[in-house]
Amino acid sequence: MDYQNELSGKVALVTGGTKGAGRAIAERLLQAGATVIIAARNAPEKENSKLHFIPSDLSKAEGTQKVVSEVLSAYGRLDILVNNLGSSTTPAGGFTALSDEDWESTLQANLLAPVRLDRGFLPQMIDRKNGVIIHIASIQGILPLYDSTLPYAAAKAGLRNYSKSLSNEVSPKGVRVLTVSPGWINTGASKAWLAEIARNANSTVEEAQQGVMQALGGIPYGRPAEPEEVAELVGFLVSPRASYLSGTEYVIDGGTVPTI
């Protein structure tokens, strides 16, 4: 379908937009005609002069304030906010392996960063009675892996709840709020992780991938998502074609979650 100009004139921000699904989302919105800003701690892996990069550590309050100030100063408004930033760097081993610092850093990046950015950009969206906010959560918000990503799963569960609550508040004021919960995504980081698993287990990457899918309880579709597949869903949700969608969650996981 031709979506080349459906976001023409719109200003969009994608956090964590320098790699993986965030990068794919940013490029998808760019293809649809939006002016796209990306924010992350590290510079893009591949340079694209059409994507406006703001270096910032969004896990810190001053980092989110820097992005809000720079975007509103440079563009005067923000129409689309995609809170894609997410990370899980905590050690495996369950609750006893986790310190306060592990919990706090994960909650800051995965829950409080979106909360702060929403708070910074929502007033001008409400004033104009127009805007879209996407929260990229995870199926781990409802399908946690306690032995490996306990704080991340808890943070994403909180993000899902917060997103629904925020939608109830601001949808009557003209701002759509939606949640996208991917399963496993085949990013560069994921490929490197699989290679490491394979090396440690003296197995093939294909065997490592099968092992991860089994740990998730299986992926009926038989593979992880490609970043572009997640980006296509987001591209639709922020477009005028999705104008009546708000307050709902869209799971894109190849059938991983075993319940309805």
C-alpha cells in the first residue's frame, strides 16, 4: 500500500531509534513523509542525514528534559511520540541475583523514561487536540521469564497499565495512546546474543534459536519478528488510517503468548 505521504507535515520522535526495531520504526515514519527525530545514548549505527539525532541518556530525568526542550525549540511541536527505548541488562538468576541498582536502572529506562517524555510533550498535544503516543512494551509484561528478565518484565507490565490509564485521561482531549507489545525481535543485538549462546553451548546458531523459542514456550510462527514487521504495525497505528484506535494493546509475537 502507498503510504508515502500520509504523515507529511508531521513531526515524530522515536526513542531508542538508532538501532533495531527503533531504527526500523524511524525509517518507516520517514518513508511516510514525517520529519523524524531519534534519541538515544549512542549515535546511529548507520548514518542517515534525514533522521535528526539527539544524543541523550533517557534513563535520567535531565536526559528526557533535554530531548523535550530541543524538540520543542527546534520544531515548535511534536505530533507523534514512539516510546521505543527499552533495555534489560540485569543478571540472570532470579530475584536473589538482583540489587536495588538493577531494579532502579531497569525501571528508569523502561517505565519512567516514557512517563517523563509523555509529561513533557502532552501539554502541546492537548492544546492542539491532536497527537499520537505509542508505548512499545513487551509480551514479557504478561509472560515473564523470572530467571532472566524479572525487572524488565515488571517494568513492561507497569508500562502497559500506565498506557491504558493515560489513554483514558487524554483520549477525550484528542490524543491517541496505544501499546505495542512485541515478542522476540530479530535485531542485531539478538543475533549477537544467539551467537554467544551457540559458542558457549558448542552448538549451531539454529540450535540456539530453537532453544530460545522453547524457553518462550514456543513461537507457533516458527521464527522471531523482523524489525520491519514491528515498524509496519507502528506505521499504521500512528497514521490517519488508525484514527479511531486508542487505549488498546497490539501484540505482535507470531503467536507466542498461549492465551487470548
